[in-house]
Amino acid sequence: EQLMYAEINTLNIVIMGIIALRATGSAHGNTLRGRIFIASVIFAAVSNMLDFAWNLSVTDKWMLPAWSRYIINFLYFTSLGSSSCCWLIYTDVVQNSRALQNKKVHILYVIPLLALAALLTLNMFNGCLFRIDENGVYTRGPLFYAQHILSYGYAICASIKSFISAFCKGNFANKQYFLAMTAFVVPPIICGIIQIFIQNIPILSAGIMVSFLLAYLNSTETLISIDPLTGISNRRDFLNHLTDEIKSLKSRDKLYLAFLDIDRFKEINDTYGHNEGDRVLKETASALKAYVKNRNAYCARYGGDEFAVINVTENGEESTFSELMRIIEEKNVTAGGERIRVSMGCTEFYGDTDSVPDMIFRADNAMYVMKRMGAAKRKESETR
């Protein structure tokens, strides 16, 4: 049992060490939120090392004096609390929380950590958390669970804040990311409950490691913002960009959104193959890049053969999406020698009562209306 405990803890430490190193060596490690994330992982890894040391201290072979076990417990929970606190700050940075700009909030964040340190120090004298008698027997004190609540409380608060943020209209683009951060606390809670009943396996440490691994994978995925086929932004980046543009819109500016879809694209793939379809997508994206190049505009591949274009005009000027259609026609993209055609639907941002989902719905719906009209015209001309 002791060997298995040590092996699992060692594996947890190695995995979190790899996460910290990979995050440090990536672009993520050069940002403030990246550095805070790395600090959170390192503190968690240190707490795993101390858990490993605690387990050794209670074995017959490595039995340590009571005072050293008190110190190990002190360092374990302060490391775990520091990791949890860093995670809360990390989620605030990701969510662009204004709380970090308030010095009173900084003090508020430190108070539970100081209370934890004070409680752990008092425990060495009055055994309020646990006692170790002269025979090395460990017994829980009346405030035993206070050390867990104070150290894990930060992560629970972070999950609550992330959950609330996920359903705010202004965070539509990051909803899935925030929900993933909400779930961060789930593995440690489940594993912590199991740990109460199974003491001879470091289940809680494994749960913490799983949380950081999932958080790292989620943050890495978020950093990927370019569509690999066309070289323009992907859907995730488009949603982020649209949300940011709306937030920064000035009073006399206008924001327009256009959705474009390549007509009969499935037929192109079925008739000429996917390589031809990919070429059509890349050339269409090239036309969109030409349009946005010298404008306050942005383009992205929304998915499949759908593209999105955002155009912001100043001083109440109207959108110039007709120019976009002209550029696409001049590009003369063909498939099997036949010029491809696109259907486009547009909408305008209507102010504070409007939202990203509503804009996407209107533009997408307008695009499919145009698509159906184009299909009807083609059918009519073929029957003549």
C-alpha cells in the first residue's frame, strides 16, 4: 500500500511538472495569466511532494517526530491554498474581471490564506485540527475540516464566478471555456469525498492533477485561433472578435456582420473531390482577405463552407459588402471550369438590446433566404 501511494504521488508530480514546463515554454507562458497558471500548477505539485513526505512520515521505517509532521502538514495546506488562490486569480484574469483593479479585493483574497496559516500554526500548540500523541497516533481535532475549506475555498469561488460568467451575454464567445473552468473543482471534490473513506491511496492528489491537466488542454485549445486550411481565423476567434468589437464600438460607429456560403458546395466535393473543394475554400478565403486588408474589417471561416465578415464603419457610414461581392466575382473562383457563386446575408448591430447570438441568427437566416432564392432562379432558368 505504501509503495502504491508513493507511485501514484510520483506520477502526479511528474505530470504536473510536465504541464508547468510545457506552459512555460509556450506563448502562454509569456502572458500574465500564463504565469499565474504556472504558479498554481507548481504550488499544487509542491503540495503533492509534501503529501508524499507525510505518507513516508507515518511508516514504521521512516517514522518522523511529531513536530516535523506538524510542519509538513502546515506546508502542505499552505501550498494547496496558494495553488487554489492562484487559480482564482487566473480565472479573474481570463474573465477580465475588474475585481483585480481593486486593492481591497487583493486584501480580501489574501485573508483566507493568512487565516489558514494562523490556524495551522495554532494547531501545533492546541491540536484544534489534529493531534499526534507520544506514540505517533494521529487523531482529528474539532476544526479538522477548516483547513480543507480554507484551502479549497478559492477554487470553489473560482468555479462559481466562472459559471456565472459563462451565461453572461457579453461572454458568449467564451461560454465553453468558462464552463470548462467551472468544472475545474469537480475532480478534487469527488476525489476528496472518496479520500475520506479510502486513506491509503492519494485519490485527492490524483483529482487535483486531473483538473490541471484538463485546464491545460483547454487553455491550449483556446490558443488555437487559425483555421489550418484557409489560413484565416476560425469560429472561436470570430466569436471572440465579434464580442470585442461590440464592446469597443463608439457611439457613431456602425457594426455590420455578413455570412457567406458557397452555393452547391456539396456537389463540388461529390463531383470533383475534396481536394477541389479545399482549393475552392482557400481561394474564397483569399478573396475575403483581399476585402478586409485595407478596411476596418475582419474575416473568418465559420465552419464547413460558411464564412463570416465583420465590418465596422465610422460616423454612421453604410457597409460596403457590395464591394466584397465584386472582389469575389473578380477572383473568378471556379470548380470544374464553372464559376462558383456565393450567397450572402447581412445584418447590423442594433445597440445594447442586441446580442452576438441574435446577430448570427439574423445574418445566417438572411444568407439562407438568398441561397433559396438563388436555387429557385437556377431551377427556373434550367426549365426554360
